[in-house]
Amino acid sequence: VVADRGVEVAARRHTSPSKPFGVGPLQPLHAPHRAADHRMPHLDAQMVGEVGLGIDGDRIWATVHTTDDEAEAIWADVVGRPRQRIQRMGTDNFWEMGETGPCGPSSELFFDFGPEFGADGGPAQGSEWRYIEFWNLVFTQYFRGADGQLTDLPNTNVDTGLGFERTLALTEGSSSLYDADGMRQLVSGAEQVTGRSLGDSDLGDIALRLLADHTRSTAF
């Protein structure tokens, strides 16, 4: 378990557990995408401009499920996201709680940290170090049965939220959660306790982030 968690923490984008800013499920809703029609512009206004987080809107990408024409149309025609920065993805944009149970397509927002962080191509083809997800919406509208078949849920919802640490990193221009306010202080504490510093070795960096991550988890 520690080894698996170390791999994720090494990516500098994961914490355990995550700490979301959840707008929460909007329910009951029988037309989840139409509900998102009203939610998405509100999210967009919170992100960009003087009244929002001050994020450069030209560096935001959206992804939708390969089958989700409606979500793409909302992002492009209602919110105003350029279609060249909207990409379709498969399983990465379909949320499931397990082999059976509620599920549905999702839409995610990514920030482009620039060419110094890796290859171009958007979230679908570009570097995972360059395009960092920070917000998502899940359109919970199906139930997957034991036979794998999808049926419509009687009550559907839109669940949306963003990561707290990812938001801090985003507003501070860092693609690593562990360089952002709060987490960086915990990493510094781990450095003081161990006498090791970030950058000494790859394995040492993972260990320091693990210490910071687990310390944070105890106070979550």
C-alpha cells in the first residue's frame, strides 16, 4: 500500500485523502446536462477574471466523454470555451463507483502550465505534468447492473467540485501540490525532522511527500 501511495505522491498531484471544494450534488434532476447548463457558466466565472481566481482562461482545457455531445455543446456554446480546447476522452471521463452501481459521464477542467512542463496536445495527448486537472463535474445518470448493462436512474444529479490543494497550486503557478501553501510547510517540517531535503534523491523526495501527506491526513 505504501509503495502504491508512494507512486501517486511521487507524481506530486495526489494526496490521501483529497480535500475538495464541493459544490455538491444538485438533485433530484431529471436532465443533468441541462442543470449543468446553468452550473458551468457559474464555475467559469469563479475561475477567471477579476471577480474569480484570476486564472488565465486561455490556458483552461475541458474534457468530456466521447459520447457526450451535450456537454461539449454547453462548454462551447453557453460557456464560451473554444472548441479547440475541448477534448473527448473515454474511460477517463466516465465515473463509476464500482463494477455495479450508479455511474455516468464526467467533464473535467485542466490547466495548461506551459511548454516547460512537457509536450503539447491537451489533456488527451499532452504531458500529464503539463495539463493538471483541477475541477470536475459528474453526470450521475446511469446504473450499471451485474450484467454490465446501463439503465437510466430514476433520479439523476450533477456532482461537482475542485481540489483545495490543487486550487492553491494553480493560483500560485505550481504544478506540484507539495509546493503550494500549506503542503509546502508540511514538507519543510518533514525536512527538519529527517535532515533530508527535497532534491537529494528521487526516493527521498517520495518519502518527504509521504510524511507531509500522512501528517495532513491525520488532521483532515
